[in-house]
Amino acid sequence: MELDTYRDAIVKALLSAKDEKGQPKITEENALAAVKDFTDEELLDGMPFNSPEEVAEMILE
């Protein structure tokens, strides 16, 4: 998976996360900002070990 695809998949996973009432856990603006906090190097280092969904879960915690 390429870096841009990985980054987009993290944002998609963040936006699909819902709370117990079915409401989004994070806004698109906050999801994009959270993913931008990761450098390309950080994401590249984590890609072999963490799926986009796992990264999204870490961000939401």
C-alpha cells in the first residue's frame, strides 16, 4: 500500500467510527488534522505493523 492510500484509509476509518448512539466519533476536519500530525516517516515505519483501522483506533483513544 502506498503512503497516500494508507493515510486516506486511516481518515476513512476515523470517519466511519460511530459512538453508541450512531453518531460520528470525529469530524472530518479533526480526522484530517489528526492524520496530518503523523509524519510520512512515522506512517511508513508503522505500516507493516498497524492496519489503517488500528491507527484510527489509537487516534480515537
